[in-house]
Amino acid sequence: MCSLKLLQLYSMQTVAAKDISTHFMEILFQVQKGEQVAISIGDDNNPVALLIPYQIASNSKRNLGVLEGKMDVQFSDDLDMSIDAFIGEKE
């Protein structure tokens, strides 16, 4: 464990953004071991980002509905791919 005093948040380590550069390698080693590390800003330590192991992120499905109503995607009429194939669904 790094010498940086980390706060507990729902069994997850939290580190202040201002301390990341000083302890970056130690934080990465924690993530490499499978831990999740929240990054906080401000005096109240509100988490704003989350570092998670690459394997967890690469195995998770992405929710395309997150941007619903915020953007529009249009496909060219000559696109040689079904929408199901585009989003990774099996045909």
C-alpha cells in the first residue's frame, strides 16, 4: 500500500487529483492487482473519475443508450453492415 493516505469509499480507495502525480506508479500497481481507485477533487473529496483494471473495462458491455437524446447517428445508405453487426449483436 502506498504511503499516501487514502480514504475509504464503499470499499474502494480514493485519491485526490492533486496527489496523483506524486503516487502515480503506486496507484497503477493497486489497479493492476484488481483494485478500483476513485479520483476526487475539491475540499469535500467528491469522486469524479474511476480507475479500473483494464480487464474489467475490456470485458464489460457498453451502454449505447447513455447518449440517447444528446446526439444523432446516421448511417449512409451504402453502408455494407447491419446495425446489429455495428453494435456487436449476433445476427
